[in-house]
Amino acid sequence: MIKLKRVNLFSFILALIFLFDTYVIYGADRKKDIDNYNVSIKKQQDSLEDINLKLRKKEKEFKKTKTKRQNLSKELGKVDRKLSKTAKTLKKLGKDIKKMEAKQKSTQKKLSVCEGDLVGYKKNLGNELNVVYKEKLTAVLSEVLTEDKSYGYSLRTNKAMEVLIRHDYESLVRTQEEIDNLAGLKQDIDKRKKKIKSLKNTTYANKRKYTKDKKKKAKLLKTTKQKQVEQEKEISRLKESSQELEKLITELKYKLSEVQKKRLKKFGLVKQKGNLIWPVAGEVVSLFGKYKHPELKTYLFNNGIEIKTQKKAEVLAVEEGSVLFASDFKSYGKTVIIEHSRNFCTVYSHLGEIKVNNGDYINKKEIIGTINSLLYFEIRLENKPEDPLLWLTSDH
């Protein structure tokens, strides 16, 4: 360790005031450009987040619309199949009704003939019975009607009258039976015809219902298709906007990087960014920037990072420089502040032991203290906190 002359307390306080409480104008133009780029990037990132949020929402809506369209198409297909089946049913019922009407007509025709025959047979039988009555052939009538076997023997002379009466009587009976059968058949045909007509009316009602349902679903499907097309256009537009913003943010970040390089070059810090050694080996448990406090449930800003070690470890200086401060500092505990070049400092806090003094000149990798488990580490440029992870090497 190289010893420098000690600075008095007054000089040290002035140095701290100069470091933490004043704004250094050196490189102010580039600092202003950096601030402007950061504001622009933040603004565009907010816009990008808003667009991506809208995009996710619109894609979710599109998915629902697509599902609705598919379901409507399926339902429309079902209605079409029902209508097709209904049309076939109506066609069949129409044929059945025509068959029933034909049977009804044929049966009525037969019934009319039989009724005419019955009238004739009754008339003939009446005339024949009148003859029997006049000729006093009561015995003949009695035996004809009772079908007595002795009839042929006892009334041989009246054979012709017997045959005639028997024939007309039997024809009358058969005709009456035929009329009864035809009347029953006609009644059955009437019932079946009414049933078929009722079924036809119900089928027609279903057809009207299915047709109405089809029109409704077809209209809804058309509207859904239009909505889907509009959503696709909106999604396409949002994606284009998102891509344009991403491109713009990339360009702004590139320009910001260029300005930062020029600014760091002016301070002589180009080589340091991304190449500083780690002050201690361990796991980063607290990141730089905005975070939500687990107990306070509010957002806070962390000016540095916290590195957790498994056991007591030695803390190294990340770069050569002069010790501006080496003592207790409020809630930071034992703290060491090293100025590496004009307006560029590193801060090491929560130390267990400090091994340097104010005004010492420290070499890179030189031990400045020890840590029991958790090291708080900051990097400040022009008294503004920087994300240490952007300055430290990726190998540690």
C-alpha cells in the first residue's frame, strides 16, 4: 500500500461535499444528451409496453372470436343437416299422404259399390221373401234360414226358390261384412292420414324454426367473420407499431451508448466499463434500481447492489485510486469510498473491518477490508449512481 499524506478533517469534509452534494459541470453537454436519451427511451418503452398490452388483449379477443366462429360454423352445419333431414322427412310424409289418399279413394269406391250391392241384395231378398209369403212357403224360409239338412228332401219341388233365397242371403251377409271391413279400413286410413298430417305440420314447424335459426346464426357468423378480420388488421397494426418502437428503442440505445462512450472517453473510463473486477466473490441478492419492499409494500430505489458471501471474505478495490472516506457512515455501517478518477468513485459498505485509511492510494485488487456475509457496493459517476453490473466483468 502506498501512503499519501493525510488530509485534515476540513479538507476531507470539503471533498465529501464536492463529491456528493455538488453537480460537476465537466462533460455537462454529453450528460444532458444522456439524460435526454434516457427520457426518450423510457417514454418509448412505456409506449411499447402499452402497445404490447393492447396487443396481448387483442390477441386474446381474437382467440375468443375465432373459437366463436368455429362453434357457429359447427352449429350452422348441424342446422343444415337438420334442415336436410326435415326436407327428406317432408318428402316421405308427402308420399305417405298421397298413398293414404289413394287408399282412401279406393276404399271409398269399394264401399260405395258394396253399399249399392247391399241395397240390391236387400231388395231381391225382400221380393223373394214376399213370394214365399204369398205362396205360403214358410217352411221353406224356416229351413233355409236354419240350414236344416232335411230341406232338400222335403222341399224338392221348391229347389230353385231355395237356391235363390240362399244365394241372395249369403251375398247380403258377405256384402255387409265387406262394408264393415271397408268402414273399419276407411276409419283406420283416416286416423293414419290425420297422424301423418299432424307429423307433417310439426315437421313444417321445425323447418321454419331451423330456417329462422339458420338465418340468425348465418348473420351472427358473418358479423363474427367481419370482427375477426378487423381484429386481424388491428393485431397486424399493433405488431407493426411494436416492431417500429423496438427498432426506435434499439436506435436510441445505440445512440445513448455512443454518447456514453464519448463521455466515458472524456473521463478516461472507456476501458473500465464492463471490465472492473468484482470486489468480492458471491451471489448478487439485491439488484440496482427500482424494487418493491417486501414488508413496506412500496417501491424503493436501490443505488447499488448487495453481494452475499458464504463466509468471511476479503474485499478488494475494483480499480486503483485514492481513499476519500474510510469510517462509519450512518446506516451504511463501516464504509470505504475510493475516487478512481475525476468524478468516478466506488463505495463499499457493511464492512466487518476496514484495512485502509483516508488519503491512502490503493492499487487494483488491493484488500481494503473484510466482509462477514453481505457487501453493499455502489458505483457513482458525477455523483450519480450507476448500475454496477454494467461496469463489472462478467467473469467472477
